[in-house]
Amino acid sequence: MQRSTLLLWISTIIGIYHIIIAGQFLPRFGFFIPTQIQLAISLSCALLIIFILFRASKKNNNDRIPFYDYLLIGMVLVSLGYVIFFYEKILQYSQFGFLDTTGIILALFISIPLLEAVRRKTGWVFPILILTLVSITIFQKYLPGILYGQGYSIDRLLYSAYVGSSGIFGLPLNVAASILIIFLIFGALLERAGAGKWFMDIALALTGWSKGGPAKASVVSSALFGSISGSPSGNVATTGIITIPLMKKIGYTPKFAAAVEATSSTGGQFLPPVMGAIAFVMAEWIGVPYSQIAIAALIPALLYFLIVFVSVHLQAYKEGIPSLPKKQLPNFWKSFTEGWFYLVPIIALIYFLIIQEYSPAMSGIYSLPFLIGCSFLAKDRKYWLLPKNIMLSFQTAVKSWVLVAAITAAVGIMVGALELSGVGIKFSQFIIDVSGGNLILTLVLVGLGSLILGMGLDSIPAYITLATLIAPALIQLGIPDLSAHLFIIYWGLASFITPPVCIAVFVACGLSGSKVWETGGEAIRLGIAAYLIPFAFIFSPGLLLQGTVTEITLATITAVTGAVLLACSIRGYALKSMNILERIFIGIAGVLLIGPSTLFAVIGFGIGVTVLLWQWFNKVKYSSEQLNSDLPS
């Protein structure tokens, strides 16, 4: 059997196994497998695939597995095999509260390969962060300030990682193995069924006729697909192949085209219903229903995309960028009627998640039959989800999931170390001490800390790191859990578009040929909502759909108006091009309208109207002068 065929079958088996486990089908037939054994099986699958497919160095690209990878595979099988086949011994370790020599060796046998697997797939940043926190825990009694503590021995740390409830087999890996893989399978099946192309056709049909249409199509399609894909950089690579060349073709600069795609793909992580799967981790972390998070996150996400959408529209007018010729655009009704059925599984997913309030895993599983069945309505048979296409989808999903599984398991080592050392609590207290308990200053420090700590990490490990280290600072000041966690999500994911470590921008630059720093600067301007909107919903809970109908309506209307004015300031164009003073004043107006009080909104509205009237007066005056100059003397 060829290697590719073997991988296809293994991926299919792994996918089916996780559907069975996540759907809790075995208990219905009288079979019960402890959660830790299930997670050990999942992690074994993930690490084996990583060491089989990915080499330690990019210079070594051959298919032959080197001897040291066999050694790492052996360590994984021994350590996780012990959990699977000698689970009673693991329970004994839990009761005793410490590891013997055998237990220490077993813990090292999984920790070392796990960190190496993460390094191969993400680089050095995350493993170094984990090892730093582990080192702090070991040498804590020698460290100054907030890092000082009693310190713990290596065996106590390994016990926390291997046996502890917050260790390798803790909540993050549990979410990855029971929820995230289901939605990766859902997304892969949706893409294999042709939904990605359909989303793009619909977006082009709706927006391509207007000025800068391809950029608007990029915003719409990347938002829709980015919410499901779960990876900003992956979404850039998927949709950017189409959108970036189209944007460049009609006149957008390479840096602007790349920035639009990077910003839109990153924003997909904020957008319900799926929110790139971060919402599922958040729901488990803070113990609230997923539906509550999705509903609360809706308006801030729409404001984010409104600023991006208006920005590309204004840039098109400012630079005189045309629309696409109609003959190059797909017909909306033809496209819609050819692929309307792609909405059925998404509607089913929303129904199960929001209306029925089923668990995310069960909602995803119950939506799969709708997705598979609807695929047969496609005219092109290559999109039918027959067994071969289903297997290929499993392969795509599993290859994406193995990284998530490895990262979330490695996060357990970090979380276990933080719980022992208490650095997480101390770090939050340190932020409060520095800010003097001032809420605005604390929010600024938390935002900057989230941005820095989120750099170089993928979305889910970034969220877990920030939820452990930084979110408690806001919660201690009385910010509700949901608001605090959404705040760190926005600022943490802003690292995807903020230089120097802006992963989504790196991918977009590879497709556009632009430079990283100039593209990152454009991305910051386009994605400014990621930095400002979190402050708005902290002070105006109405933006999270919390409060009376009047409060929610007023907060939404003023924020939408402010978002449009802010976009005008960023692009330097409203009714016409703006000078520096006009940009500053209309930017202040936008921020005030998004801000927390009615008084701010009134002042902002007054400033905004004044600037726009001034622009209108100058535009009319200029047009009149031009007309007079064109008349014969």
C-alpha cells in the first residue's frame, strides 16, 4: 500500500473514531472508556502523524523517517500506551499525589516528544514560553518580585503535567479531541463540497459591480470562511489565492490587497456562529453556554467588518479604482440557485447550537448528515461527498487537527506549571498594582500584554495563555468573565496583523509580493477595530446585547456611526479627500461615538456633522469654481 493511501485510511479511521467518541455513541451500547484513555488515544494519533509526516528540519524533506523520530515515536507509544493499558496505575498516582521513578520516566517520555512536535509545527516561540514557565516554577525561590515563590521539584511538576487535572490531559486537549476536530471535519467537508467557491462567487456577485468590488468580496468571503476555518493564516492561504490577485488586477496596491485579506481572515475568528472554534474553548473555560457567547460577540464582530468594508470602499473612491466589468462577474441568482443548499448545513448548525442549545460537538455531528446529503444537489459531481471525497476531507481535517491536538496538550504543561507557581495570579495582581486599580490603565496594560503574549502563537494557544495569565486582572476589577475574555481575544488575535510577528500578514505578503512592515501598517489601520472595539464593549455592555432594548439600540447605532467615521479618518476620505485636521477631528468623532456615554456620543456626532458639512461646502464650492472656469469668457 502506498504511503498516501495509508495516510488516507489512517486519517479516516481517526476522524470516525473522534466522531464516535464526541457523539458519545459507545455508552449507548454499554461501552465506557475513561476520558483520560480517550485523550491518550487521540494524542497518540496526533503525535504519530506529526513524526511520520514532518521532519525535524526543513532541509530534510525526504520521506524516509530518521532514527531519532523512531525513538520519539517509541517514547510516545510507551508513555501513552501506559495510560491506555494500565489506567489503574494512573489512578493510583492520582491518589498518592506523586510519581515514582517509573512515573517520572513516563512523564518525560511524553513531555519531550510533545514539545518537539509543537516546535516542528509552530517554531520556537511557544516551546520556549512553556520551558520558561517551567523553569520559573522550578527555580522560583531564587527569583525576585512577583516571580518569587517556594518553587517545586521536577518530579512534582511532571506529576502535574502527566496526572494532574490541568495537565496534558486537561481541558484544552479535551476540547480539541471532542469539539475542535468535529468542526475541522465540518469545514473540510464544506470546502470539499464546493462551498468555498460558492461563497466567493456570491461575494463577487454582491460586491464586484461596485468600486473596489474584489476587495469587498475578500472581506465578505474571508469573514464567512474564516469563522469556520479556525486559522487566520490558513484562511489567508485559502481565499487569498483568489482575492489578492483580483484586488491587484483592478488597481489596489499589493500591500493594501494583502492587508485586506489578512485583516478579514483574522476577523473571522471574532464572527459567530463558529468564531474559529475559540468560542468553544471559552465556553468550557468560563462555564457559560456557547450560545450566550455567540450572541454577545455578534455586534462587535459586525462593527469590525464594517470598518474594514467601509475602508476598502473609501480607498477605491480615493484612488479611482474601478469595479470589475459585469462580464467578469458571476450572476448572483444563477450562483445562488446553483449553491443555495450550502446554507442548509450552516443553518442546521446554528439551529442545534443556538435554538436547541446542544453541545458544540453534538451540534456539529448532527449537522454532518445535512452537509453530506446536500452535497448531492451540486450539478458538478466532483463536489458530491461520496466515500472518496469524505475520506479526503477527513485527511484534510486530521492534518490540521494534529497541530491543534499537540498544542493544546502542550498547553497543559504550561497551565500545570502556572497553577503550581501561582505566577498567573501574581501576574494579574502585578498589572493591577502597576495601574493602581484604574480601570482604563488596566485595560491598556492588559491589551498590550495580550498583544505581546499572543505574538507567534496560533489562535487557541494564544487564548488559553491569555486566559490563564491576563484575564484574571480584569475579572478582579469587576469586569464580567465573558467581557474580560472577549477583550483578550480581540487584543490577542490582533497579533496576527501587528508587526513584527504578524503571521497572517506574512502569508498574505507571500501571495501579494509586498513587504511585511508596510503591509502590517496597512493591516493595523484596516483592523483598528480590534484595538478599539474591546474598550467600547467593556464600557458599553449594550454592544454585547446586555441591558435594556433602549441601551442596546443606542449603543449599536452610535457605534455603527462611529465605525463609519473612523473608517473615513483612517482612509483620509469622506465626501472627498481630507486634510490632516479633518482626519484628526473625524477620527475623534468616531472614537467618541463608539465610546461609553451618551455625552460622548452627542459630542462626537456634533464634530462629525461639522466636518462632513465643511467637506460638502468645499466640494460644492470647488465644483462651482470648476464650472465657471470651464465657461467661455
